[in-house]
Amino acid sequence: MTKKKPPADQVFTFEHEGKTYWLAPGGTKVRDLPGRLYRDALMAGDDDNEARNRLRFALLEIIDAQDGALDALYAKPLPDMMATIRDWELFKVSEEDADLGESSASSN
């Protein structure tokens, strides 16, 4: 999904194969996650990491992103993709932003 690019200091950027891509911060859409998706992610199993990953990927799919950004992200080798996702998750536009149920102070 491509949207008008927000100001440069308000997007997360990453590189893949020599090209720079942007993703909006997850905090911009976290409130838009459907309750059913959140419930299903949490009920999928006993593994908290699995639930977090399901939520991360669901959030990635609904945020504003540059054309081709998600394809580029998913084309990265697994360790690089997961490191990029973690960096994206930690990206904050302001101190008021927070991850899924996490305060900004707890991510420092």
C-alpha cells in the first residue's frame, strides 16, 4: 500500500539491494489492528514470541509503506529481515509513541 511519504524524520528507512525504502512507524496504525486479529495472535499458542511476531507482521501489512517496501523487506535473508523488523519496531517519532502494549521507557 503506497501513501504520500510523511516527512523524512517521521518514517523508518531501511536498505535492500542498494535501494532505500520507507515504512511508517507501527504506532501510526497500532490502534487500527482489528480486535479479532489481536485475539487470534494471542490465542494461537503458548509462545509469547509467536504472538508478538504475528502482531508485528499484521501491523506491517496495514501501515503506510513505500511501493515495494514490504517485498524488499520479505526478500531479505531471515536474520536481516528480523533485525530490520526489530529496528522498525523500536523506531519512535516521539517519546509518546509506544510498541504494542509497551511504553517508550521500557524499550530503552
